[in-house]
Amino acid sequence: MKYTYQEYMANKCDLHTYYKQFVTESLLQYLQNHLSLQELRNAYAEDKHLNNVKTSSWWERVPAVAYAGLRSYSMCDNVCIAKTAARMLIKGETL
């Protein structure tokens, strides 16, 4: 099921579910190639929101890509999508 931003804001889904719909295989592969999975696991063990990963790491290492379906696009969206993808890798989730 796809959720709109309005549905997300109305608490019809959580943040992970909302942003997961914008994660692509290429983004998962990019993260695997550019960020250490062990580093991500260690960071996640300390902070489930991954706020302990330097913000510039998300901006510098994750390509800004226009994600279809977003109401607009910002660096905040990029970071949320990247963190969702990182959590997916950490937990072994698939698309």
C-alpha cells in the first residue's frame, strides 16, 4: 500500500513505512558500497534514529535523487529516506 504525505501526517502509517516506499534497490546498493554496515549497526545499537551518524555523512554520501511520489523534495527527505534504507539493511529487510 502506498501512503500519501497527508496520510502520514494523519498517523495512518509510521515514518519508516512512509519513507520505505521511496527506497530503491539502487539506494540500498549505494549504501552498501559507501557506508560500513558494521558502523551502521554500531550506531543503531546506540541510537535507533541513527542521529549519531554525522549528518554530513548522509548528505555527502547519499546521492540526491528526485523520488517519485514525494510532494516536494528536500535534504530532509533525502536523509529520512537514506536512514530508512540504512535501517532496512541493518534489519535485513527487503523491498
